[in-house]
Amino acid sequence: MESQSRSLSRLESLDDYDPNAMPVAQARELIRQFLTPITEQESVKLSAALRRTLASDVLSPMNVPPHDYSAMDGYAVRFDDLANAAGKFKMIGSAYAGHAFEGEVLAGECVRIMTGALIPQGCDSVVMQEQVTVEGNSIAIPGDLRRGQNIRRVGEDIQQGSAVLVRGQPIRPAEMGLLASLGFDEVTVYRKLKVAIFSTGDELQQPGSPLAPGQIYDSNRYSLLGLLNELGVEILDKGNIRDDKASLKAAFVEAAQQADAVITSGGVSVGEADYIKQLLAEIGEVVFWKIAMKPGRPLAYGKIGAYGKIGPCHFFGLPGNPVAVMVTFQQFVRDALLVLMGQQPKPAFTFKVACASAIKKVPGRTEFQRGILSQDTSGGWSVRTTGEQGSGILSSMSKANCFIVLPVSQGNVGAGVMVDVQIFSGIN
Ligand code: AMP
Ligand code: MG
């Protein structure tokens, strides 16, 4: 605990450490060094396991499919009979999904079979119903068959004993179905990460109450509620805290003792940061960075509650501007929380498309402009910005479906130039 606090201050001795112009990738990397995933596990019902993280590898207890099944509606036959039976088979019964044909199929015989039905004993191929001619109980089958055709083989999807999922896998809809297909009704997952959030600012009013002059609504806490809900963490919503030292300190201490991470918005810009810095120094250790990015310049990261009863708790002090909150959450906090949850997040899915119109940019910062990726009538994809890009213009996040990521060294972008886009995931 203490060594982690000490190493936070050791950051300052790093050669390329510049808290006033911290590159995005470096800040991400520095945060990563302080993240220790939670280890406590629990068993949960599969029906309640969405967005949880698997705490152990899953080996398949069975073959999937567990038996040979028909992949078509048609007739189950013995392939070797085809020559002997001269293409004519006697239909001796039917097999439906969930209702097997009980007897054995002998030479010259066939069974009417439906998709998902067990292959009757003796049969090894299924002929599609469209290919046969039915005359009463006699079925005429053409000669161009392949042995084993139209059968879903035992174990063709998953073999018994094989590794299906590994520890750290997030449980998404596909994993819900996959685990169910193996017969699991409970899974072992890591306990839920507890994340406390609060807004700071005397100017903030809660939605539902009228605004007095000079007030604005507290939107950040709602964006954060949405972002955190997507991750499947347990949220401790601490409301809005006044810009007052005693209230802020009490809120920090309480949150640090209850949660694995605390996320705040506002109060980290120049001036205010000094004041919060002082306060946080009393209950932990926090570094303040000016990230070389737009929007989202000021960002605080650290451990708080280090000297309290339960700590240390991770602290993310996000900027106050509503777009900056969402961008910094997406670029730093989301992956950090996923690591704490026991996952290994993959880098954001990024690819290049043509920029439909020119963008103004000054070199020196990574910009995350809000973009709309769309397809033209000939099927080609391009991106345009949502328009005005101020960090308070939250409607830009609602209109956008991606970030246009412009690197630090990039200047103005001409129309038609290829730019990196990052599809929103977990944002909309
Ligand atoms: P600050 O970093 O506290 O100076 O805030 C920067 C800007 O973001 C100011 O214009 C604040 O009014 C605004 N802001 C701070 N917190 C919130 C919030 N929870 N919801 C909406 N706007 C906010
Ligand atoms: Mg403020």
C-alpha cells in the first residue's frame, strides 16, 4: 500500500515525465502500472451474469452437439444401401427434434427426419426433402449423394474437455448462450467492482428542479451513470458536492472507504486543482496531469484512502466540461476499470476513412473530434464532424457515432484526407 503511494511520487523522476503536457498513451500507461485486479470471486446465476468477468477457465463438460443430428428436413438413409436399393427406399417411420426414431434402420429403409432430430441408428446420411420423389411409402432418391451429408456431427462445435473460455473473459450475450449450451446454470465470476461517483460545483442544480440564475444542470453524473452501467460495475452515486473543503474531504473519505474507485468531475482545472490537491494529499496521493489532448486537458489520478480503514482506492478526477468527461472516461477510465475487474481490454477499434470535409487543427495535442461515419450511395464510407466541437457541447456526443482521432503532430486536415476513426463502444 505504502510502496504504491511512494511509487506514484516516483513518477516525477522519470525522464520523459511532463505533467503539463502528458501524451495520451503515456498517461494510459502510467495509470496501468498502479492497477491490481480484484481477486475475490463469487458464484452467480447465469441469467444474472451479463457483463461480469469469468474468474476461472471453462472446460467443456460435454460435446456440442452432444449427438449426431439432422441439419435438414429430409430422409435419413444408409449411404451404402444406395446402390443396392436402386434409389428406392421404404419409409419406416419419422424422427422429430426431441422425438427420436426408436428402431434400427435396415437395408433399403429410410426414416422421415426433421432438422434437429437425432440420426436414427444405422443411418449415416440425410437427403434433403426437395431432392426426393415420394410415392406412398416409397421414396426415390437420386444418386449424387455424399456420405455423411446434412448431419451436424457430435462435437463439431465444441469437443468435451476442450477449453472454451478463459479467465478474464467478459460475459457478453454470446457467452451467455455459449455457457448455457454447455449446461451451466451458474458461473464463477469476480465480485463486482464498486465505483463511487460525484459531481463538484456550486453552480450545479439537479434535473427536476428549476434553475436559478448562474446555475446549470448536473449532466456529468448522468453521463457517468450511463457509461458505468455499460461496464456492469456497482455504482455508488454520491450526488453533487459543494465547492467547500470540509464537504469535499468528507465525500472523498467516505467514498474511498466504500469503493474500489472514485470518479469525480470538475474541480481539477487550474486554481481549483491546487485546492483539491491539498485536500487529497491528506488522504492519499494523487498526481495531476495536463493531458496533451482536446477535449479533456486536466486529469487527476491517484490512490485515496491510503491512510483510511479500507483504502487504497483508485481516484479519477475528470474535467468538468461534459464532453471532456465522456472523452477522458472513454480514453483512460474505462480500460482501467476493466483491468480492475479482471479483464484485458483490447485497444479501441480504430481504422482509417476519408474525411468528407476539412478540419481545423493546431499541432500539439491529440484531438478527439466527434464524428459521424456514414455510407454514400455507392457504398463507400466517410466521416464528417458533428460541427461545433467545444468541450461543453454535449449534443455533439449524442449526434456522433465515432471519434475522429487526430494525432498530436497533425495540423489542419484537408477534405478527402484519410483520418483515424474510433467507433463508439459502450457510449452509444
Ligand atoms: P470545473 O473544472 O469545475 O471548473 O468545470 C469546468 C466547466 O464544466 C464549468 O463550466 C462547469 O460549470 C462545468 N461543469 C462542471 N461540472 C459539471 C457537471 N456535473 N455537469 C455539467 N457541467 C459541469
Ligand atoms: Mg467546478
